[in-house]
Amino acid sequence: MERYKDNFPRKVNDQFRGNVIHNARMSQKDRETLFKLAQDYKQKKQSNEIKHGNSTVEKELKGLQNQVKNIVKGSNGDGLAEVKDMRVDIDGNLHDLAQDRLNVDFEKINNVANKAKVLAEQHEQKIEQTAFYNDVYMQKGRKYETTYYLTYIPHKDENGNLIKIKKGVYGNNPNNPEAITPSEFAKKTNATFVSNASTFSTNPTRLHGEQILNGQILKSVKGDEYSEIDKRWTLAISDDNKLEAFHPGIKAEEIRSKGYNNTISGFGPLIIAGKNVLDDVGYSSNDAESHPRQIIAQLPNKDIVFLTCDGRETNHKWSTEKGMTLKEVVNTILDHYDVEFAFNLDGGGSTSCVLRSHKVNKSQDINKTSERKVADFLYINKEIVQQRDKDIQNAYSDIGEVRDMLQKVYGELYYFNKARSQEFGVTGYNNYSGFIVYDDKDSAKKKFYMTPNDFKFYDYNSASTWFRVTKDYMQFMGKALATNYSSPPQVTDLNSIELGGTYFALKDAKGAPYPGTSSAMVTQYNINVSLKDNDVMAFQVATPFIRNDSYKMKRRSFTEGKWSQWYEV
């Protein structure tokens, strides 16, 4: 007979668990055997009728079943050994009561479960976290025939940590930064958000105005090299994200002495202390013009908002992005937020808003197909803490690249007349293929199209073909153009010429004006397109090559389907 296991280890492990399972299965098997015996006996006689001392068989069986269920019997069959085994905990310590031992084991198991729960919650929290700030969000709107984007950056994240607005440049020497696109900068810094920042000069790339980067004063272009800089303000950013504008003429050293370690050279403030100051200052001649714009603003609670708008797209009815004036920019942002401060950064073609590795606004350079390289940036980013962050970063980057490709296609379509392609194909040649030009009311005006036999230019207003080209002739306003070449075509049959024009006829040509004596230059005039089209009348005028006074110019006419004889002019 198989015996119960009694060689339990001192610690809860796979062997301990295996022994418990083995004994439990044996107990279940014994219980089933006893139950079957009782059932078999019941078929012969009721167990409660059988006396067993002061009890009955039924009561004894129930007691025996309970004992089998609730004890693990020692292999030696010693009840005292069984009780002793039940008092030893998973660490091998002996307790006075089995209940004490169970309490200790349950406490240890509960502690392990609690630790597992804490680890699971930490793991779940990491899953929810990414290399990007989830607190940053964007909303899109449209006003003044222009699409705009508002990027909201809280002062602190959900854990109470500062979301730092940083100034960045690219390259080994910040005094001579390398110009790259904001999208490229976002990939290199794993940034959640990137904006263009200062105005700058190219060839070589040099920042304008009073520039400070992380406490270092940078070399930059000043007013003695470019006088417009003397009109521009400086934006300073504190280590706590506080924004402040400084008047033109202040030096970087003085700004740094006030505790600011980073500055941007833009155009100037729009709102100070909650007041619209735009009417009090003028930054450039394009303030009242419609352009793409980039604005940084701050709310009373120090939250940051970037307003980015498209512009310079008014050539097509299906894509109107007029752009905004500075006054319109202020009105737009005040529609959404109670702004404490706002500053006008570099705009125009430099305007760029990159959120989670893809550029949101439309590019302007190279016929709206390319993002402009700039000299410095404003951005926020987090440290990558796990491989999954890099994977997520790459996924967002791929999305951004797809958007860039769509932007390129959009730009090519917008400036179709400058599409950089050697060929452009259309289908429908067996019928006709071509291009139709519409006015602003979707009314067709002109059509240029081709068939297997010709191509034509058609005017819808006059309902007529203005120009037509076939293999044999060109037609303008229903009339064939004469074949007047610098080297006239030679003909051997003057009676079968179809198109008007000048021809060289040999002296032995059929219908020659000077047969057998002189070749001639013959000019034919058709009333309609050609003789194929049943002309009512045509003329031929001949000039002889022979130099003899007795040979005169001749003419003849074509009527009723045949040529007349030649007559001297």
C-alpha cells in the first residue's frame, strides 16, 4: 500500500508543494474508497441502524471522513508525529499550536503577495509612462481663413515635477551652431515638443541679438552688422519657466545678472502683465501682413502655450491658408486662454511645430515641400528609461516621416507648375486626356487635351477650338496654318497639294507652270483648311527659277473640284 509523504523540507518550495499535493490526493482517494464502502453497505442496510458503542456507524463514518479531510497522516501512523508536523512552519520553527504555525505561514505568504502586488503596480505604471509627456496636448482651430495649432504645456507634470522649457542648439560649438530642421532636432533629443526660436543669419549660420545658452553668453549678430536687430526685444526664460521680455539695447550680461540662463532673440512681446501691448510697439514692416506665425505665451499659473499658424497659401480654392497678422494672432490666443504674457518668435518659413516626432504645421520651403533648417530651438523632453521608450520614439518618428512625405506631395500639387519631375502621366489616350482650368465658381474656362490623332486647345466661353495640331498640319481658329518653311518641301504633283503654303516644284512635276523648262516656287492659298475639306476655292501663284524676261509669274485657281490652266500674272 502506498504511504503518505512525511519528508517535508523546512522551506516552502517545489518539493514541499509536491508532498502536500501527493498527500492530499491520497486523502481524497481514501475518502472516496470509504464513501463507496458506505454506499455499498447502505444498499443492504441503513448505517444509522447499526450500533457502535454509544454511537452509530453513520456518525462514526462522518467523523472518520472529517479526520481524513483535515489531517496529513504521518508515514509511521503515529498521531503525535502528525500533530508535531503540523506545528512546524515553512522556516522549520516549532510552534506550540498548529494554529500559531498557520498564522506565521499565512503572514509570510501575505507579505510575499503584497510585494508582488507592489511590483505589479510599479510595472503597470511604467507601462503607462512613455518617453513623452502625456500631459502635453494640442488643439486645432481655424480663424481668419487660417489653420492654427495650440500646444499646451503644463508647468508641472502629473507627479508634480517641472516640465522644463529648454533652449537648444545643435553641433559641437554653440557659438557656431549647425542648422538642422526641428524634426531632426526632435529625433536627436527624444523631445515631446520642439519649436523654432530665434531669428538668425545664414552662410554661415549665426544667431541674432543677445543670446544666452545654459548660462553661457554666445557670439551672435548685433545691430552693427544688421540694423534691424536694434529694434528687436530679447525673450528670457528662467529655470522655473518664467518668461520675461527685455527692451532692445539691453546686454546679455545684464539679463544673466537678473538670474536668467537662457534667452531667445525674436521680435517682441504682444502681451505683458495681461495687457495687449501690440499697439504701443512696432517690430517690423510685416506686423500687419498675413504670414505663418510662431508665438509663445504664458498663463498666470505658469503653464506655457505655443500658437502656430499656417499661411502663404491662397492660390487654390481647395487650400486657403492666408496666415495671420500680429493683431489677429493676439485675438486668436485670447479666444482660448487668459494670457499673462506672449512673445512673437521667428515666423514665416521658419515656423515649425513638432509634437511627438512629427511636424504638425505645413512647411514653406522649396514650394512647400521642405522643412526649413533653423539655428536654435525651444523644446521639452524626458530621459529614456527603458528600451520600450526608444521603440515608441521610433514609431512616432515613422509617423512623422509619413506626414513629411504627404507634405511633399501636397507641396508638389500646390505648385504643380514647378513640379520637380521629368515626366507627368495621364490616362485615357484612347479617348482623350488633358487638363481643364476652372474659375473660382467651378466653371470650366480652358481645356488642353489630346487624342490619338491630334491635340487641341479649347475655349469654353467661345465654344471653339483655338488651336489644333495633327500629323499633317496646324490649325488656328478653324484655319490651317500654311506650311511656310525656310526650306520649302519639294513636290512632284502640284495638283494634289492639300495645305496652303510655299512649295518647290520641279519642271517635270505634274501640273508644273513651266513644264520642261523651269522649276518654280509655288505658293498655294486655301479658303478653308485643306482641299480634303472640300474647299470652295484655292489659288496657286508660281515664280519661275529661270532668269529670262519672257517667263512671267503665273497663277491658277481651284474651283468645282479641279484646277484651271496657268495664266500669266
